Amino acid sequence: MRFIRLKVIVRKEFYHLIRDYRSLYLAFAIPLLLIILFGYALSFDVDNVGTVFVDHDKTELSHDFIRKLDASSYFNVTESLPRTRDAVDYLDHDKAKVAIVIPSDFMKSITADREIQLQVIIDASDPTSGNIILGYITSFIKQYNQQILVDFLNREGRDELNQPVDGRIRIWFNEDLESRNFIIPGIIAVIIMIVGAILTSLVIAREYENGTMETIKSMPVRAGELLLGKTIPYIILSLFQLFAVTAVAVYWFEIPFKGSLLLLFVATCLFMLSAMGIGLFISTIAATKQQAMMTAFFFVLPFFMLSGFIFPIANMPEAVQWLTYLNPLRFFLVIIRDIFLKGVGFDVLWPQCLALTILGAIVFTGAISRSKKRLD
């Protein structure tokens, strides 16, 4: 491999990128649009849950229960309904997510120190939101019971209740428990994967579609030099994308960045070996740019679904869990989230970096070998 020939190909590909405004739009505008769109749209947090109630008791205590529930930032009490059937109708028509039915002996049972059953109906058609809402309402009822107990002790002349267990809870890495801090670093990894694979998949297909491949084959350039020279500009472009979307995440969404920017840079380079290798492989089987893009999305979707970005890998079948070890996005997600939120270094992330190195070397070498057969 001669550096002069490689330099010429890299310069030629840079000129092509500058003149091709569509590629530049795809490379910069779409990643920024995706991170802003997904940053606001994707969230595991559930706030202002639409809540309706049926109060058969209509006493001061039942009103106090609903008033405190509505004061919570998690619930938004919208309607007071006369019948349970009406509350069910609200759930059926998706006008509310929670319906609470207060029995007629609510206050009498509490003042008499008897257990009272409060009916809470939750719309769990979305099981994720349903579980979160269940945790919210369970916590609220527990706090309400504690407040009733404290009021009772105060009336009895006791200032406080001695708790047998005093849990001193500290939350690390995501102190505000915001899902955005977990999701957006993952979005950065997915964007680099998608854009890197798609852009690289067009490298060879574009030459065949434009009718310039025969001219390139007649040049005194080896297949490896040609592929590497065409890939280097996209690697540099992907690194610019990394810094751009990282800046948006840190300064726009205020995602904490606690780790090393250098380690993130190195890990991204290792990850791009696999992403670019997948793109080069696609370019060897696609005859047109449209075919290349469609095939790239076909490859990227399984990588996304099996990366642990949304669905925990531990919840997948065991055979699928073993399959995820072939997914470079799985390891890069761990790296980028740990760098952002935990601030850990190479001494902790070296297994993931090693896995990316091995996968990248295998994929990139295999893609170049297959590309050589097509070019030679």
C-alpha cells in the first residue's frame, strides 16, 4: 500500500462529499434532527397521569385524599364521576389512565381503625407505563397511610414513631432519576451506527450507478487502497458527528458528562470499524444506492433491537442473549453510557473495548476481502 495513492483517493472522496450536498445533509442535519427529536420524544418517565375518581363517601377525608393525589406531580385529577361504570368508560376511551373508586365507608372505617379497601383501576395496555403508574400509586398510598398514622400519634400525645429500619438511600450516577440521561447517550451510539453504515454502504454502489467503476478499475490502485481511501473521509465525518451530537446532548439537554472525552473518541473509532465494515459489506452486494440504503436499514434494525437500547438483554431468551455478543452496538452502548453517567475509565471498560476491537477487525477484514473479489 502506497501513501501517495491513498492520499489521492481520500482527497478525491472529500471533493465528492463537498460537492454532494445530499450526503452532507445526511451526515450532519439528520443526526442533529434525530437527537433533538428523540431526546424530547423518547422518555420512560410518566408525569401528569390522567386520573378520574368516584367518591361514594363524600366526606372531608375522601376529599383530602383526592386533593393530595392531585397535588402530586405524577397525577392529574381531571374528573369526578358519579358511577364506577363512568370511570370504566373513561378508561375504555383512553380519556384517563387511572380510575379510583372511594367506598362509602371510607372515613368511618379509618376513624374506627379498620382496614378499608380502596379500588384503583390502572390502564396497563402499555405494560411499561402501567408498571410505573402502579409504583406511583403504591408509593402515594403508603405515604398517605403514614401521614394518617402520624396524625393519630400526635392526637395521642406522641411526637414521633420509632421506625425499626431507617433506610438511608443514596442515588448514584443519575441522581434525578431522569430517563433522558439514560436514553440520549444511547441515541448517540445508534445515530453513529446508522449514519456510518448507510454512508459507507454507498461507497461502491455509487460508482457502479454513476458508471465510473470501469474507469476506477483501470487506475493503478489496489482494491484495498481504494476501499480504505474511500472509507477514511467517512470515518472523519463520523467523528465530527460524534462531537456535534455530544455537544447537543451536554449543552442542550444538559446530560452530565463525567468521563474522558479521549476514551469516548478511541471507543468510537473502534466501534466505527464494525459500522464501516458492515457498510462496506453492503456495498459489495448492492448494485444501486437505493438497494444499498434499504439493505443498510435491514442490517441496522436487528442490531438496534438486540443492543439493549430499549429491551433489557437479560429479559431476552438465552439463545438470543448469546446472539447479542455478535452485536457491536451492545458493547458501545455500555461504553458510552458509562462514560457519560459513571465517569469510569479504561480499567473498567476494557472488556467492551476488546470486544469492539475483535468484532471490528473481523467485520472490516471480511468486508474488504469480499470487496476485493468484486473489484478485481
